[in-house]
Amino acid sequence: MASESEFVSLGVAVLTVSDTRGPENDTSGDFLSQAAREQGHDIAQRALVPDDIYQIRAVLSQWIADSAIHAVLITGGTGFSGRDSTPEAVKPLFDKTIEGFGEVFRALSLTEIGSSTVQSRALAGLANRTAIFCMPGSTGACRTAWNGVLKDQLDSRHRPCNFVAVLTNSLS
């Protein structure tokens, strides 16, 4: 087990859910991958899928079963329009829900976009000791989530607590 002052690199997967973006214009997925890499994490997988419940679950289920993936960052499909279905795809896979992620994300977002934040269905949970964080598809929203929550919670040095020990099986 790492000491409290030692950084632990996690295997991070990034999933973009979008019917309109492709690899050439996936700025949100690019941001999350770069931010995690800059912090010292390994980008274990990256994918882009259409907003389809079963395609989201197929990719996510493989990643949850992969012991090299500790955290999954999902961008897109969390709103109310069109085919937005990330919460419906992901919630059934959770063993535990991380209620505070959506709450804190919307609190931070309130100062940036005002009451429009109520339309965000950002959510998070644990599945097979893998943390899954779902955030809106805009790059700004991903930046808010990363800087306001994820950066610290995926850092083993963050106190008083973080998710790293849970994700790396350092706790029983």
C-alpha cells in the first residue's frame, strides 16, 4: 500500500456518449483524457458510442470487469433532450450510488450556468470496485466536474478522504 503522501496512478477509461460527435471533435473526451493523464493516471481505454442504452452498457460492462480499470469517466447523454439515456444505461450497473457527486456537480455548476443546472442528471456510483462518473457532454461541464470533484477524489493524497483505496483494493 502506498503511503499517504505517495501518488497512486489509476487506470482510467473515458467514454463519450454522443450521436453527433466523432473522434475528430470529441473535445470533452479529449479534455478528460488529458486532465487524467496530466495528473498521472493511465488512460486504459477510450471509446465513443452513440446514445444507446445497450451500446453504453456493453462497453461499460467490459470495463467494469477489467481489473486494470479503476475509474470510468463518461461524458454525454445526461440531459433531458432527444435520446439522452446515460443515467438509464448506467444506474442498473451500480452496486452503490455516490449521491454526492451529482449534488456537488450541480452546486458548482449553479455558479456557472445558473438554474439551467437542474437539467443535468450527472451521477456516479461504484460497480465491481470501479468508480463511474457521468457528466454532461459539454467541455465546460467536464472541466467543472474534473476541477471541482474528480481531480481530488482520484488523488490518493487528497484528505480527509478519496476513492483510491476503495478502487485499488487497499481496503477490505
